[in-house]
Amino acid sequence: MFYFISIIAGVIGSTAFKPVNFWLSAIVSLSIWFFLLLKSNLGRRVLVSYIFGLSLLLPIQSWTGIYVGNIPWLILCFGQAFAFIIPAFFVVPGKRFNQIAFACAFVIVELLLRTVPFTGFGWSRISFTQVDGPLKGLYSSGGVVLVAFFISIISAARSFLYVCVTLLIVVSLSFIPSIENNGDESNIALIQGGVSKLGLNFNSKPQEVFQRHLNQTLKSISKEEVDLIVWPENAVDVDINVNVEVKRQIVDLSSLLSTPVLVGGVTESGSYLQNQSTLFNPEISQIYTKRYLTPFGEYLPLRKIASKVSHYANEIVDFKAGSKDTIFKSNYASFQTLICYELLDDTFRDQINSDFLIVQTNNATFGDTAQLDQELQIARVRALETGRFIAYVSTTGTTSFIDNKGEIIAQLPKFISATLTEQIPHVHGKTLTQFIGKYLEYFAFIYLIFIVYKRRGI
């Protein structure tokens, strides 16, 4: 019965994510998990926790197997579920500090999800689910780590007074002032050019994706109408360093409209590929190279082992990560861009210090799955954490503008070719989250050591 309940708890937790998006499910789910831990010996606690994690991850990440098969999806989920056994060693029946131990251990669970194995896959962190709930205000005060801590503290509460005190602290933290707009604005156009077919081979016909974005820009934007035009990741589906004609067309576009154009594309660098954002103004003025690469998507870990298991491994060309951040300068504005998977890295969040943030992504690979809405939800969290307006542009959707409160202020329908234009304010400075967010995980780790010491063993 315990194991069956842990399955139910995990499934309930998955409904806190898109497409269901019911924030309260996260609290209910964690509360059931904590209750099961309090009623179990060590062996059962470990197994209950693993089953809970697996039941949570399988529905959330099911989209990962849509086009590449179930094996990668199952390997990912079965592997990541091991992170959830951490609380089993710290929540012990009859011992002191169980509530705080559960909260700190859960912070470590989410740390493991985003960092291991390889570079991790922090997509399914429950702390991303509270952007529409009462804990929303914590994102700018301590980020996803603080949300993870308080959502688990509330879930572990055993008395009404405990809940009230916790909520009072949450409300107090939510009133910490965030950074404000500086009065300047930029008019930005996001181009969602679309693709002719969804899936891994969305760009099988050379230059088709490029032409769709070029044509959509030409028919929807007039000269000097906007301050910046943004194309999504992989909108340029050929190497502009090799195909000089495509490069010339982008230069001509920027010149014709008297407007800078930021495009996403893949280029070759020696024996490697690079995922880049290139600013044309009208010639190439700045380039950003994606720094946080997707394991198995953009590079192959354990290549020697993989090549012995599958002959396809030798056909995969690794991407090379960039080494530095780039602050783009355009029409009296500064902005930074994150490319798709980089949204998951808390370190990059802390580095945002420009007027606004751009997120370029290509969702064509994942078709009409929950991945599209889940990624947009993460972007909303990053808007709150950084206090920035975000221009979020995708090849297929959902292209949106997000304000610094995490609310979507403009949006395009999925799977159409269209342009979204919005005037967004500039913001200067950093939030409290950007200053202290990275230290909260250290606090959780140190406190767990303290608990072990105070208990004199578990």
C-alpha cells in the first residue's frame, strides 16, 4: 500500500506542471511523500522515495520520447529518480528537525536534478511550478531554491500554527522591493516563421526554415518600425559562414529595414558545431555562442562507450560550448540572450544585468507536446527572478512577451507564421535572488550536516 500511495503522490505532483498547471498539486504531493517517510523504516523510505520520484518524472518528461523512442525517456527518468532518495536518510521517525530536514534535503534533490549526471536535466524541478501560486513573490527574493525550501516546509507542516508562521514569513519575503524600470523602452518584433513539418527532421529541406522567417519579416515589418527584430534558435538552417548568399540576404534585410536583426543558427568550428545567436546591424556586429549544451542532444557523453554500443554514435558531431557571456548593444539598449536549454542554468540567471532578456528556442523538434508550455513556464520564472522583461521567441510557438512580474502580456498562437511586436521597458540592476540565490543551496547542505551532528547519527 505504501508503494501504491507513493505512485499516486508522484502522479499528483506531475499535475503541478503544464499542461494541467495546478500549483496546489505540488504541496499535496510533497505532503503525502513526507507522511510516508515518517511511517517507514530506512529501506522502505528509500524505495518509497525512488518510486515517488519516478512517478513524478515519467509523466512530466514523457515528451522526450515522442520522436526518439521510449528508451531515452525511460533511462532519463529511471536515472534521475535516484536523486529523490536523499530525504529518506534525513527524515527519520521519532527524530527532531524532520520538517527542516525534509526541506533542506529537497533543495539538494533539485540541485542534483539540474547538475548530474553530466550537466543534469533540471526540467522537472517542482520549484518551477509556483509562478501562478501564492509563493510567486519568493522568486525575486531567493529564486527557485527558496521556493523549493518553502514549498517543502509547508508540505511538511504538522500543525496549523506552523503553517501560519511559515506563510507569514513567505508574505514578508514577498514584500522585499524588486528592481524598477528606468523609463526607457525598446520596440521589439519577434518572428515566428514556423516549419513545414514537426519533428527531428524539421529542417530537412535546406533554407526552408530560413526563407519562412525571412518572408515573414519582410511582409510584416516596415523600415524603422521597430528597434530590434529577433528570430528564434535554428531559424537560419544553414551555416552563414559557408553560405554567403544567406548571410548577404540577412545583411540586406537589416539594411533595408534600418533595424538590427538577431538570428539563431548553427555554424561549424573546426570539427565541432556551435549553436549561436548573431546580431546583424547590418553587418555582423556581435555573436553569442551557447554555453550550456544538452547532453545527448548537442554532445554525446561517454562517446567511447556509446560507439561500442551503437554504430550511430560515430555519426554524431558534437557541439562546442561557448566560453563567455555576451551583452549585445543595439539602438541605445543592451540585452542578453539565452538559447533554449540555457534557461535551466541558475548560474546564467545570476549573470543577467542588461536592459532586458531574450530567449531563443526551437520547439519544432518536440511537436505539439507539453514541452512547449513547460519551457515557457520556466521563462516566466526567470522573468520574476531577474526582474526583467523577456522576449521569448520560438520557431513554432509559443512566442510571447513576459513582463517582470512573470505575466504573459502578448502571445502568438502555436504553429503559425506570424510576428509579435511589443514595447518593453528597460530594467537596471540585480534582484536579491541574483545576489544570494546560489548560496542558499550551500545553506541547505550545511544544515543537513548540522542535523546529523545534533542527532548523533540516524
